[in-house]
Amino acid sequence: KKDLTVLFSDIRGFTSISETMTPEGLVKFLNEYLTSMTDVVFQHDGLLDKYIGDAVMAVWGAPLDQPDHARRACLTALDMLDELHRLQKKWSAEGLPALNIGIGINAGPMVVGNMGSARRFNYTVMGDSVNIGSRLEGLNKVYGTNIIVSQMTFEKVREEFLARELDLVRVKGKGQPVMIFELLAPQSRASADQRAL
């Protein structure tokens, strides 16, 4: 059991996008997107846990210790958005759909190790803290945001990042409500409009 940070990202409206493309075109499109997002995870020394369809799951703090695991995950999320904006311009010029993404980040105690069957297993993380990260990703649809982080995450990075308090939510599987924040920018790169929120 270790204190780690998990990140989930997912494409918004992927089913409707996929219906407008050929299978070959969809695979090429998705592979370009996943390659770009995975490269960003690796730039910040994250562990790519798995792809779940069009979703990406990544972890910081394991297998090697990273005392700043929450900071790395937050930088990754913001850089993923920057990379998405670059891809959107390219896709628009090619007549392809402009997809959007949601990202959820949570820091906390997780069980990490090899899990699976006797024949096949994966190195992964499990536990309540992982489930919360996944639920936060889905909440972006409700709040019209791109990146939602939990209070547990924001407390670790509040000196370095600007965020907007969104709500106190009851996450499925948790008794106590969780304060959630929209991650906006590193303090050093925050715009005047972001600071005014």
C-alpha cells in the first residue's frame, strides 16, 4: 500500500465520433491521439497503467518513489490539454472531428502490485483512491470542465497550481463528501482571467 497519484483521461462523445469514420480511419485517428497523450505521460515520468478503449490510466509514485507524484500528474494533465489543442488544429485542417477530453486526478493510498490470474497479470493499482480518480474524470461532463482534481490532490500542490473550487460531491463508494477543484494552470503561467476566477 503506497501513497500515489492516479490520472484517468477519456474522450468526450467518442461513440458519435466513431460513427462518422471508417474503421481504418478511426484506428489511425485514435492511435495518433493515444500516442500523443502517452508521450506526455512519459515526459513527466508517469507509469502508463493501461488503455481502456479510448481512455488512458496513468500512475505516479510507483514502481519508483516520486515524492512530487501529485505535481507530476497535474503538469501531465495540463500538458495533455495543450497537446490536444495542437491536435485539434491539425485535425480541423484535415477535415477530421475536433474531439474533447476529460481528466480526473486523485492522490491517496492505493494497493500497487502484480494482479490478475495465474496465466496473466498486470502491474496496476487498486482501491478507493483509484475509483475516486475515475469518478472525477466522469464529473467533467457535469461541470463542463476538462480537468478535475480532488481536495486530497490539490492540498499537495496548492502552492504551485491555480485551481477553482467547484463543489462538494458525494462520490459513489465513499461515505464522506469530497471537495473537487478545476485545475487551471501552474501559478507561474496563470493568466489574469484565470486568477480572477
